[in-house]
Amino acid sequence: MTNTAKPTQVPTITLNDGTSIPQLGFGVFLVEPGETERIVTDALEAGYRHIDTAKIYGNEEGVGRAIAKSGIPRDELYITTKLWNDDQGRENVRPALEASLERLALDHVDLYLIHWPTPERGLYVETWEAMLELPATGLTTSVGVCNFLEPHLRDIISATGTAPVVNQIEQHPYLQQPELDAVLTEHDIRIEAWGPLAQAKTGLFDEPAVIDAARAHNKSPAQAIIRWHLQKGNIVFPKTVSRARMDENFSVLDFELTDDEFAAISLLDKGEEGRVATNPNDFN
């Protein structure tokens, strides 16, 4: 099939394993399985080349159909999926990835992540040990984690000597977790920000710092916040089912926040009070 999707100039970030990842992507959390093919097709046509899914989302098949239909060469795409909690444990990791690949109709993903540490299960260290064996199989290029806090990261790095390439965490101006950021910087682990707009459940878009920055650049509040993430160095994938919003969220590469604008948005941190979702210590 001829590739008619428009090209993209998204910046890339080099990970600690020497590979690179597009900094702006598209997430399909809470995208209905029956709508996924259409929505991911729209995202690819809008210019996105980095797609983030997970077993638990139930929509890997739709992502795979959209990829197959797009005609975009596989090496121009960056695909992430995730190991769900009930697949933790040394013996379960590779079969879980193979099952995801079958649903995606792909021979490999670019990034495979442990979705949650689920500390009460006590399996995240051995799970990480098994994850580290996967790149040699060719089934994934890189491995990382999601929602790991400092103790979880210290445990897996102490046990294996190898840090994940990314930690996908809830991060937005209301929840910045500077102490966790410092640990990630120490080990050259890049942040992937999920819920980058605080899932539109807060007053973030109404903050004067956000409104002022958006108006100064003739952009929307959402665009100003996505730009804040990019300038912070985050990998970010806002989720939407609207093609118009996809285009809007993608149109953030033609401006930069000033130092003062960036600093003003950074002052919005509320610590744990700003968390929209569950604390990883409590999700088991």
C-alpha cells in the first residue's frame, strides 16, 4: 500500500542503551478496541510515528491493523506495549510479549515495559531480570518500566546493575516529583509522561501561567503544556480520540516557551496533592 501519511519532524531522544525514541507520541489508553484502528490511522496520518499501547488496554489488535494498513515502513515507527501485572514472574515475561506481538501482528516492538511494580506481589525484581533477556531475542529492542518509585528502581538496579531506559510515570505541571526526577537523572533513565495534561480532570488549563504562555504564542493551553514537557526533556504522548485535537497536540514543534514562561508553569507543582491517578505503592 502506498504511504500517504504526512512525514513528521519530531525530535528524538537517545536512551541509555544507545537507541533513540521519538519525543512526541500518541497513546491509546482508554481507546475503545472497536475504535482503535480508525483512531490510530488518524494519528499516523496526522504525523505521529510513536504509538504507545498495552496488553491491559485491550486494543493491541486495532493498533496492529492500523499499522498494517498505513503502508508506513516498520523502521519509521516506534511501538511500545506493556507487561500486565498478572504476567509478572520470571517464566511469564517472554510468553506475555509473544502474545502481545501476535495481537499486534508484529515481529518485534521497540520498547516493552513493566506496567506497574505491584510491590505487594514481590515479583518486580525477578520480572526485571527476565525483561533484560528480551532484547537478545529480537522480540523487543529496549526494555523499561512504568510507575516505579525510587525504592522499586533502587531494587532492580541493585539486583541487575542495569537501569531501565525509561520510566513511564504520571507527570504534568501539578505533579512533577522532583525527588524521583533526580533518581532518574542519576541513572540516565528518561521520563515518559502519561497523563501529561492531568487527564483534563483539573484546573490546569485555567492557570494564569498556562493561559499567558498559550496566548503569547497563539496556542492553546494544551499546546503550551505539551511544549513544557518537551522542553523539560520528557517523552510525551497525549491521548485523544479527536482528529482535530490530534493535529493540535502535534502542532507544538513550531514554538518554544521562554525561560520565564517555562519557569512559571514549573511553579505549579502541588506534590502528591496534584496526583490524578493511584500512587504506585497502592496499586497491586
